[in-house]
Amino acid sequence: MAEILEKMIVPIIILSSVFIGISILINRNNAKDLLSGYNSMSIEERQKFDIELYIPYFKKFNLFLGISLFIIATFLLYFVNPDWSAIF
């Protein structure tokens, strides 16, 4: 059982780190290259889009997603059932 728990915590940490890393790395300067949808907009559409307002929302969302993924998946892994954690 301990072996399963050790194997399952690795993907949880990796996925959580990816979301938290995205929230740290994205800024106004690299948004045109990294944000899906924004990078495919024309120059006119980008000028109409308020990226200054969107970036803080995007960062908060990904930070919340990474933290909540780690907390919920770890809780399911150790206290409920490792299979539920894998499904989550």
C-alpha cells in the first residue's frame, strides 16, 4: 500500500507544480506567445482585448487550481482511496 501512495504522489506534485508555475511565469510580455487564443488573435483583436485585466485573473485561477489540486488529490490519496485520487 505504501508503494502505491509513493507512486501516486509524484504525478500530483508534478501537475500541481505545472499549474503553479504557469501562474508565476505568465506576464503581459509573454502572453502573446503563451496564451492559447490570445496568440492566434489578429493585432486589431489584441488591441481590443484588455490583457492587463485578464492576466491577474489568469494567474489567480492557475494558482488556485494548482493548490486545490494538490490538497484535494492528496486528501483523497491518503484518507479516502488511491483510486479516487487517480480519477480526480
